[in-house]
Amino acid sequence: MNGFDKGPILVTGASGGIGGATVRHLVKAGAKVIANGRNGEALDALSKETGCDTLAFDLESEDEVRGALENLDLYGVVNCGGFGGEIATPMETDISVFDKVISINARGALLVTKYASQSMVRLGKGGAIVNVSSQASLVGLRGHISYGSSKAALDNITRVSALELGEFGIRVNSVNPTVVMTPMSAWYWGRPEVQGPFLDTMPLHRWATEDEIAAPIVFLLSDGASMISGVTLPIDGGFSAV
Ligand SMILES: NC(=O)c1ccc[n+]([C@@H]2O[C@H](COP(=O)([O-])OP(=O)(O)OC[C@H]3O[C@@H](n4cnc5c(N)ncnc54)[C@H](OP(=O)(O)O)[C@@H]3O)[C@@H](O)[C@H]2O)c1
């Protein structure tokens, strides 16, 4: 038993690459899934393919998040919605981009955690939350002042939420992937002069696939991970270990 019969799982960022793969893996594992994003067409296509429900809202709007999640029965959440922002140093960062990256990646995930966890506590069945963070929160990556800061904030949201929600049987974890060649990352990491030196330093010497991120997310949501809470799990081919 994986525990996915205890209630629906909300996946934000489901209209994107990693979120879409996560929905497919969860449905295959027998979960009832509610897929979120803003792009209605992409969500409709995913629903047609997998049978998931859809729920569009903007992660930047507390009114929209509250309206969508208040009184929605949930067992689990995957906070996967995200924005790459800019490649910039601390000397040249565009602070309006920094604000937007923080607003979606950290503030948006916290808003979802806030309203989803209220329902999970009310239902009293426990639950699991997985935050899709990044390798960029674990080490200093050139050009990643905004994105890395937003994911470091997300990892702290994971730790404090794990502490506060543990007494309700709700586990909260982060996964910290290396690069997956989705539109968010390909324009930068796909450049030979960026890709080559980076992969040289990584023990597995290759980028991750969407499926290789989705599978550990599903594990962390499942009863197989019932004693795991508060971790930041690198899915990075060993990059942050060496
Ligand atoms: N790709 C990588 O290399 C990589 C590596 C490590 C971590 N990650 C993280 O993995 C997650 C998914 O990334 P991805 O590569 O799958 O990106 P993606 O294909 O660009 O998808 C991004 C998703 O976030 C949603 N989103 C963005 N802004 C939103 C907002 N204001 N409100 C609601 N939804 C919003 C998008 O929805 P709409 O398009 O419908 O608006 C889309 O579903 C992100 O958190 C990212 O930071 C990615």
C-alpha cells in the first residue's frame, strides 16, 4: 500500500515539464491528482491524457490560492510551480526579477502550503508535501543569485513546515534536482560552454530526465517514506556531493 487512497494530491506547475511528469507517475501509482497551472489548454490536455482533475490559479495571488484551496480536501501537495528568472550576478541583478522569482518560487509555495495544510489538519488524516527546490539552493551557482535565493527560502519553508506540521502527521520534504532540459533551463544550460564544464564536475556526467525527478517525488509522498520529513534530497547525479 502506498497510501494514495487517503485523498487527492495537488500538483502545482502541472502544465510544465517536471510537474506534468509527476502527474503521470502519480496517476499510474493510483493517486487521484488535481493539476494546477495557469495555462488552461495544457492542463486540459493533461487531464484528457491522464484523467486528472484541473484547478487553475496564479501562485502570485493570495486571493486566488485561498479561493482555490480553502475547503478543498487534500492528502498531499507537490509545490512544483516555478520561474527561472534571470542569469545574473549580485552586481547586475534586476531587482524586479528577483522579486518575481521570490514571489512565485518561495511566496507562492508558502501560500499553497498555508491553505492546503489548513485543510489537511482539518481532515486529520496526516499528509505529505514535496517542494520542488533545486541544486541551486545547495551550492553557490554562478548567475543564480535570484533563483538560488528563492530555492534556499523554499528549503527553509520545508524545514519549518516539517517542524510545525509534524504533530499533525504531515511530512514535508524538498527535492533538489540538477538541470532537466525543459524550456525553463535549456536556453542557458544547453549552451556548450556552460554544459561542458558543469557536466565534467558531476559524477554521473549527464542531465536528469523529468521521470528521474517525478519518481523520487512520488516516493516521498508515499507511505514508503513514512519516517522521512524535513530533508532536502539532491537528485543531482552526485553534483553537490563532490
Ligand atoms: N528544469 C530544470 O532544470 C529544473 C531544475 C531544478 C528545479 N526545477 C524546478 O522544477 C519546477 C518545474 O520546472 P520545469 O522545468 O518543469 O518548468 P516549466 O516546464 O517551465 O514549468 C513551470 C511551471 O510553473 C508554472 N508557473 C509559473 N509561474 C506560475 C504562476 N505565477 N502561477 C501558477 N503557475 C505558475 C507554469 O504554469 P503555466 O505555464 O501554466 O503558467 C508551469 O506549469 C520549478 O519549480 C523549477 O524551479 C527545474
